[in-house]
Amino acid sequence: MSRHMERLANQASAAPPARGDDIHDSPWLTLAYLLFVFLPLAFAPISPGRALMASAVAIAVFLPLHFGFYRSSPALRPWLVLGIALVGYALVPFNPGGNTFLIYACGMAGWAFRPRLAVAVSALLLALLVAEFWWTMPTLRLALAWGGMAALIGGLVLAGTLYSRDKARRNAELRLTQQEVARLAAMAERERIGRDLHDLLGHTLSLVAIKSELAGRLVDRNPLEAKAQMAEVESVARKALVQVREAVVGIRATGLQAELAAARLALLSAEVRLDQRIAPVELTPEAESVLALGLREAVTNILRHARAARVEVELSADAGGVQLSISDDGRGGVIEPNTGLAGMTERLRALGGGLEFDSVPGSGTRLVLSLPRPALQGPLP
């Protein structure tokens, strides 16, 4: 399974960037860098007419290669990188701004090849460019200046592409990890529910069946004893009903540590940092369920509305009870009552606790879930 996840993550990271938050994710917006093709015409000692014509032809050849790179298969991308580099080499004798196409090629090489091979290919392309400048420039000083500038910018572009690729791989691994964690958690939960229901109802239903059969045999010979057996059946059934209700509550509940892990994954996928300080306190099942559900609701609200970069969760206990604090550094503002907050408040009040919140515009939001001393098991640590 881990190899399968790694293979899927590598496939995702090897694909060209899709349109996203970064302007460089759009093949249209990256065309703005074509302005640097014409920049040398302002001061280089070359014929403007020939340079303009050659530059226009080079751009006309470059555009289908550029857009094709974003839609092509992985096997075709290395050839497109080579084609764009050749366009730059062909333009340099007419316009030194042809080095712009080599910089495009370095950026695309970061997506077309594995990282080490991308570095080697880019270094070779830039070395050939420096050699061409040495051949075409009137002086060695100009050749070194143009070649050094292209090598520096091309190296920076390649480094940025490799960073973006690694980030895409890590994001893909994170998404796959979240899916795998959710699948394993669901499987473990199904197994736990099956064991609980078997332990809970197996003995009870067997006892009900035996006593019902015995009552059926005694109904003619000893009606009083038959009634007694049926009364026991009713008592056992009522106790089983109470146990089933308690089991359902336990099934619906989520442990606080499990909810913290889920919150960390959800916030991490949204690029929100989570800091937690959890005191080693033992909570009753009811209290832990209420706090876990409160944490889930708070994290959901943060992801939907807060636009936060950092979330802090703190669990503490004192002589008065236990407190769970959830704060963020988001936009804050007035908290409008909603179903989630109302349900959180009702659950806390049912155990004798309460909810406090403070939200200042521009300074984030802080929720404090409080429960009284009975929510703790045993003495304070």
C-alpha cells in the first residue's frame, strides 16, 4: 500500500502545475516573461529590424510548444523542452533575448525530468547557451555577462520549479494519507461495533430465547411460573435496550485524541498550523465525547470562515473542572449563532458546563469549553 501511495504521489508531482493560487500555475500568465525577449533591443548593438522579425518568428514557434507542454503526455515533455531550447539557440544570433526561451526550458525541465536529471539537463542547456554567447558576442565580457545572467535566472527558475514539484508531491501524499487514515479508521470502527454488538446482544438474546421457550412450556402446567419467566424476559429486554442506547452513544462519540489527529490533518491540508497543549487528565466518556464534538465543530468553523494561519488547542484541569480552549489568529468578528454552536452549548449544559467565546475583528477567535469537576475521573494530576 505504501508503494502504491508513493507511486501515485510521484505521478501527481510529475504533472505540470494546474491552475491554482500561484500565478505561475497558469500557462497564460507566464507568457508575460516574453517581454524579456525584446528587452535587449533597447540597448544591444544589433539591427532592430532583423531582431524584431526573428523574435516574432521565435515566439510563433514557441507558443504551441509552450501550451502543448501543459497538455502533453510525460513521454513527450522532454522533447518539448528540447524544442523550446532550440528556439532560444536559434534566436540568440539575432537577439540576445533568446536566452528567455532557455529560462523557460529550465523551468519546464523541472517538471519533465526527475530532479537530478532536471538539474543535469538544465546545466547542459545553459552551458551550451554560454558557449553560444561566447561565439556570437563581440567581446568576452559581454558573453560572460549575458551567459552569467541567463545561468543565474535559469538556476533560480529551476530551483523554484523543483520546490513546487516537491510541494505538490507532499500535498498528494498528504491527501492519500488522509484517505488511508479515514479508510483504516472506518474499518477499525466497523470491527469495534461488531464486537460490541456481539458481546452486548449475543448473551442477552440467547437468554431471552431460552426464557421465552421455557415460558411457553410452563404456560399450561404452571401459569404463575410462566408469568414470572415472561417478566424476566421483559426485564432483560429493557436492560438490553438501555445498553444498546449507551452503545449507540459510544459509537457516535469520538475520542479527543482521535479528533485532535483528524483536526491536525484537516488544518494541515489547508496550510494552517496547529499547536496543542493537552494536559494528562482522565475524562469520563461523556465528557470526552462532548469535548471531541466541540473541537470538531470549532475546527470546521475555522476552516470555513476564519482564514486563519495558526490554531492553538489547550486542555487543562483544575479544582473547578476541565477546560478546552480553541483559539485562532483569523479575521475574528461577531460570531453569529448557528446550529453547531447551539448544539455545542446544549451538550455542555447537559453535563453542567458552559461555552464562552471571544472574537475581536482582526485578532482571531477564542472558544472555551468548560465542564465541572465530575467530568474528571480520579484525582487531578
